[in-house]
Amino acid sequence: MSSRHTDTPAAAAAKAGFSTTTAYRIEADPRLPSEKKEPRGRRRPDPLAGVWESEIVPLLAATPELRAIGVYDEMVRRHPELRSTRRTMERRIRQWKALNGPDQDVIFRQE
């Protein structure tokens, strides 16, 4: 958005390829992203901190086809205090599989 000094925010946004709302937000706060406040971290302690690296990751690494609900059932059997962490565990497992899981098959459709 280098043309913001000569054009209106709407014109500069159109040239840069993003929305007018974003242009006005940038104009209102001219600080660089590095000068802005850090986003807030976790609001409560991690309920899976004690078992994630020691038990869940080795399970996922050994059997990548294992589903999140299966891992959850096994962890609740071993640690009953984890009963209310199903969604947290599902999200964490989905993120782990996306980064560390097996590669997905790539299919190029023929026309």
C-alpha cells in the first residue's frame, strides 16, 4: 500500500488488492506489526500438558490412522480427570496430524 500517501485509502486498497476496511484500519494505526502488542496467550493451564508428549504423541506416531476419539477413550481410561477435554484433544490431534502426520495423497484431476 505504498500509494496510500497520494491516493485515498479506498483507491490505495484497490491497488494493493485488499478491502477498504483494512485500508482504513491501517490508516488509523500506522504502527508496524512489530511495534504492536503481543497477542495474549493461554487463559487457563493446559489440561493435556502432563500426557501430551509422554503418552499421546507416541500413540499417534506409532499408529497414524488412529482416530481422535480412540485416543480420547484410551486417555480417559488411563486418566479419568481428562473426561472434559475431548474437544481440546480433538483440536490438538488434528493440528499434530497436519504438521507431523502421514503425507496426504495428491490427486490431479484429468479433464
